[in-house]
Amino acid sequence: MLLVVGLLAACDSTPEETYVERPVEELYASAHDEMLEGNFANAARGFDEVERQHPYSPWATRAQVMAAFCYYQDNDYDQTVIAARRFVELHPGHEDTPYAYYLIAVSYYEQISDVGRDQGTTVLALDALEDVGRRYPNSAYAKDSKLKLDLARDHLAGKEMEIGRYYLIRGHYIAAANRFREVIERYQTTSHSPEALHRLTEAYLSLGIKREAQTAAAVLGHNFPNSAWYRDSYALLAGVNLEPEEDEGSWISRAFNYVF
């Protein structure tokens, strides 16, 4: 019995790989060749090995950011973020640090899901993209980050609209109005703004808050006069013998005057 157990244990054990130190130039060149051939997973591991074997070499710093790039090219977003964040922590003033921040942002951005799903990743993308623009406003990455920010905000606004419509259909008008208000106050430059104003008109009318309903419609007509949503709001008010009329003391007026 002891002999059998011993044999089984021997079969289960795996010999440790022999550590062979290689010249840093050779390791880096090998990883670089893998990258050029499109073998990004192998390349990332190769660049990681450069740092592991030669952590204090000037090659190690470059290898860190190259590893992050290769993970990104391999669509391994989790490892991209880990590698890029580590680079940022170790080299906050390096010339490649803006790129590392950008890699973090686009890794989150490319994982943005449709508005019907949880938008946690979209929030991370939004924060990371804003971080790039705030830290490096004059960099080549800031302009692209700004464009991607618009889509990230549009997704978050879309999620608020979806929830707001859900409440509105079920007669939960206060909850619905709060969601549409969130769109107006935080995401009013997105494509969802006209509908949010119309839905506010609808929700406030249902609550009997006529003054706010009229203001929402008036602000909608002022900023989006050719919108189908304005025509719908106008018809909604006309159906109860009201017309769009702005109350400049309303939060809706203040929100739009602040931006426009």
C-alpha cells in the first residue's frame, strides 16, 4: 500500500522548470519578434520575462509598456489594465505614461455593453477617459478620449432613459421623473436629451405639476424646435388646454441655461 501511494505521488508531481537566465537584449528581441508576427500572448509573456529576469535594466521599463500593449492587442483587457496601472505606479513621469493611461481607458471603453445591461464598465471607461483628458489635455490621446467620452455618456444616459421609461409605463411618475432629471443634469449634451425633456413633460403632467411640465416643453422647444419630441410634448399640453411656458426659476431652465 505504501509503495502504491508513493508511486502515485511521484506520478502527480511535476518537475520544476529549470530557470535559465538569458541576456536582456535576446529576451527583448525574441518578444519583439513574436509581436511582429502577431503572437501577442507570447509577446506579452516575453516582455514580462524581460522584467522578471532583468528588473533594473533600462530594457525592463520599455518591456512593461510593451507587455501592456500586447495584452491589449490580444484583447486581454484585464491584464492590459493590470500591466498599464503597474507601469503608471512605477513610472509616473515617464514619456510613455500618457499612453499607459490611454490603454487603461480604451480597455474599459471596448468592453462597453448595450444599454440593457449593467453599465459598471461604462462608468469605469468614463472615469478613465476623463482622467486622460484631465492629466494630458494637450496629448495626442486627449482628442480621441474626448470622442469616446461622448459614446460612454450616451450609454449611461441610455440606461437612465430605459429605467425611466420602465417606471413611467408602470405609473411610478416620481421615480421616472428622477431618472429623466438625471439625464438632463448630467448627460444633457447626449442624443437622449430631447426625449428626456418630453418624458419629463409627460411625468409632470401625470403628477399634476403643470408648471414644470410646461417648462420642460418650453425648454425642449427652445433647444430642439424641430424635434418630433417637441411636437409630442406640445400636443400633450394642448390636450389639457396648456401650452409650453418657461419658468426661469425651474431647475430645468437653470440646467439648460448653464450649458447652452
